[in-house]
Amino acid sequence: MGFMPIKMAFVPCFTKTRKNFVFVVGFCFWCSFFLFFPACYSQRVVLGRGGGGKVWTLLERRRTMMNGVEKTIAEDIATEEQLITPWTVSVSSGYTLLRDPRHNKGLAFTESERDAHYLRGLLPPALLTQELQERKLMHNLRQYEVPLQRYMAMMDLQERNERLFYKLLIDNVEELLPVVYTPTVGEACQKYGSIFRRPQGLYISLKEKGKILEVLKNWPERNIQVIVVTDGERILGLGDLGCQGMGIPVGKLSLYTALGGLRPSACLPVTIDVGTNNDKLLNNEFYIGLRQRRATGQEYAELLDEFMTAVKKNYGEKVLVQFEDFANHNAFELLAKYKPTHLVFNDDIQGTASVVLAGLLAALKLVGGTLADHTFLFLGAGEAGTGIAELIALEISKQANAPLEETRKNIWLVDSKGLIVSSRKGSSLQHFKKPWAHDHEPIKGLLDAVKAIKPTVLIGSSGVGKTFTKEVVEAMASLNEKPIILALSNPTSQSECTAEEAYTWSEGRAIFASGSPFDPVEYNSKVLCAWPGKQCLYIPWIWIGSDHLRRDSCA
């Protein structure tokens, strides 16, 4: 009887035909849909209380589409909600919650949380605060004598308790930075196939050509703001590691969160696998990448172009794409090609340069003068070397109000064939080296170049260890009261010299910095520290700058 009034209200309006019956059913369906859809779509799920009495809540957010980019209008929160289809709601609880690294708190769940989230019996009865868990983990990490074991322990923690991982890293950044990134990450990449447990990023290979957009959509997070991508061809100073270079994007993005405050869910590590020319890896049964020689030319360019197009289409034009550890011949071309159309950044060309320039400006307080008063000699003329040299020349040009071509003349580069001079322009000198080919007679070795050029600053970016020999450092010390020596190559095994060597051979007078960490050195009853010229120092500023670009585009 309850249905009769409604039935009687509709029936007189229509004849009893199949067409009219379908209309009535459709009308009722859409009325119900628009009535209940908003309530189903906006779900509010309480996940628990933190130590400060804060509620982790999936808050309702207002979103707006601008230039194809999804923008969140609200302050950032620790847990970002995901879009929920109107007919399903997923709430982490019980055993599933303990397996969710973003929400798992381990033994820090309170009594009320254990009741609310069906955790009774799934955890031991003890309650351990996050601070107590942190102390326990640091104690355990310090028991490992092998750095790779510490790296694996940290990666395991990241996969089971994300918040504790970042608290550990932030509170102990000086101690753990060399563990999650250089130099330990280099060894991790070399052995990545053996220690691989679960994927931490996207692997895009030649097999995915033509469907990269679909692959990007397989990633569970939608609001991606930073992508770090590598093709594994020049991992640190270790060469071609192919697909196993994934450790670099994963490690770099963990620093974006720890040092720059970026949400982990907004980060996407990507490895482009086009093969490898490393015979050792190709013959390794545990290698996780394509077993073929590295693709080049048009095939390579088409894959990268499809990737960049798909990234822009899926995440919007304001997503930051950071190129990491590409070989010289690709790094410069990719940066030049996509700079006009994408928000891109090359760590090796631009990131290293910014940190080194900051270090040189700080060193001037000890040696005096301006950048224009100094002569620079580089060992290594690849991405890092030419990138640093160009930024130094630009800064001198700005300070002295002089043409860039003139300021470059105080900067000299040595590559594998010797000093880069104008007579080499006619040979197969790469285009990015030509601005540094000055008038001078050819010189083969670094020591002879030091004696001829008489630099005040010696910078190593060669990726070849032990190249700043005793004779080279002593020559620098004989020419300068306080020689500036920067051994920037990493990992530690590829550093041009150690801190101890630089200080000992210069009689304690060198101003030394390195790309890898070294212990303090005691010389003549003085403790001399090595300044770690870490590229990660630029991360907060890159992230802040890119974030301002996004905000400006919305204004």
C-alpha cells in the first residue's frame, strides 16, 4: 500500500506502453542518483589519533581543475584522500591496516585505536610511542657494520611504517643521509637485483612503448607533483647500471620529503629501461631489467617523448620532472628539448652547480676577493663539470657586469684527452665543451695543466677516483696559501682524493669539500672537517620554487 500513492501519481500521466515504462524507471533512477551521490562521494573516514591528540582524517576537499592540473584548496594534511567511486568505500582496519605503510603505527596504536580498528590480538599488548620506536631502531641500525645492511633496514622500514621512516630520517639526517643516498645507494644500485623485494616506483621499458599513459595510470597516486626519472646509463660514478638505477630516484625523493617537506604520496620514482651495455649485468641471472643492448637514436627519443607527453597529460603541465644520472649525450639534449614545454630540472647539470657555487661563495670569506679574482680548473667536462662552470661564469658576469664570453676565460676544463683548448674545436669536441675551448697549447695531464694554468680553485667531477694525486695537491699548495680543492665525484670509491689526503698533502692549508662524506681529520693538533657538498642541499629551494610556479599559475 505504501507504493500505491506514488504509482497512482505516475500512471495517469502515461499510457501503459513499454516506452513509457522505461521512462518512469529511468526518471526514478536519476532522481535517486542525484539525491544520494554527494553523500556517497564525500566520505569522511577517521583513521586514529596521533601522539598530539590530532585526528588523522580524510577530510573533504574542494578541488578545481586548472590547465589540466588538479589543485587542492586547503592546507596540506598528513594523509591525502583518494577519489572514491560512489558505490564503494574502503577503510583500512585490522590486518590490512598493519600492512599499509602510510597508516601503520606499529606498537604506537593506543588502546582505543586497537579497539576501533580491530587490532586486538594482532599486536603485542605493549604500547611503544613513536619516539621509543625511533630509539630502538637507531640502536639496531648502529649494530650493523656493513652500510648496505643499514640501507636495506631503512628500505624495509619505509615499506612497513612510512611515518616512522621519515621521522627517523629527519631527526638523524646527518647520520642517515649517507645511508639512504650517497655513498651507500651506489652499492645498493649495483646489487639491486639481489636485494630487490618489492617495487618502489614505476618501471617503463621498451615493452611499454605505445601505452605509457596506461602505465602511469597504474600508479595508485593521482596528485603527483615531483617525478625523478633516470635511464640508468650513468649512475653516480659507477657507469651503466640499467634498470637497477631505480635506487637513485627512490633515494632522491625520500630526501624531497625529509628535507623539503613534500608528501611521499606526491612523489613518483621512475626508471626508463631501454637496455644496458653492461655485460656483467646482462650475464647476471638476478638482473631485473631488459636483457638487451641499450636502445639509441630515434627509438630512444620516441620512448622519452612519449613518456614526457604522457606525464604532462596525466599529471598536468606543472608537475616537476627531474632528470637524474642520464649520460652526457642525452642529458643536455633532454634538458634543452623539454625546457620550453615542461617544468624540468637536471640534477647533474643544475643541482650540483648550485651547491658548488654556494660553497665557493662561502669559501671566499676565508681566501678573500671575488669570484672574478680566481682561476678555476676542472677535472671532468661532463654534465656536472660544464654545469658548474657555466653557473660560475654566469655569477661572475652578474657581479662584474661583464660579457659571459669574457668571464668564461677564467675557467678551464680537462677531460680524458687533456686540457680543452681552441685547437681541439676542429676535432670531435662535443658541443657542450666548445665554450670552454680557450687559446692555449695542448696539455695532456692534470699536473701539467695545474702548473700551466696556475688555478686557485681545483674542482673534480670526473667520476674517476684517486686522480688528485699527491703531486697535484702539492702543486696547488705551492701556488696558493689556501688552495680550494673540491673532490665532488661519488660514491666514496670514485672521489678524486680523500679529506685526509687533501689536508695532509697541503700541510693543513686546503679548503676542502667532497661529494661523499669523510670523517674529520686531525692534523698538527687541529681537527679539520670536510664539507660534504651534497646536492640534496638544493632540494628545499627547488621544491619551494616549483611550488610557487604552481601557485602563480592558479592565481
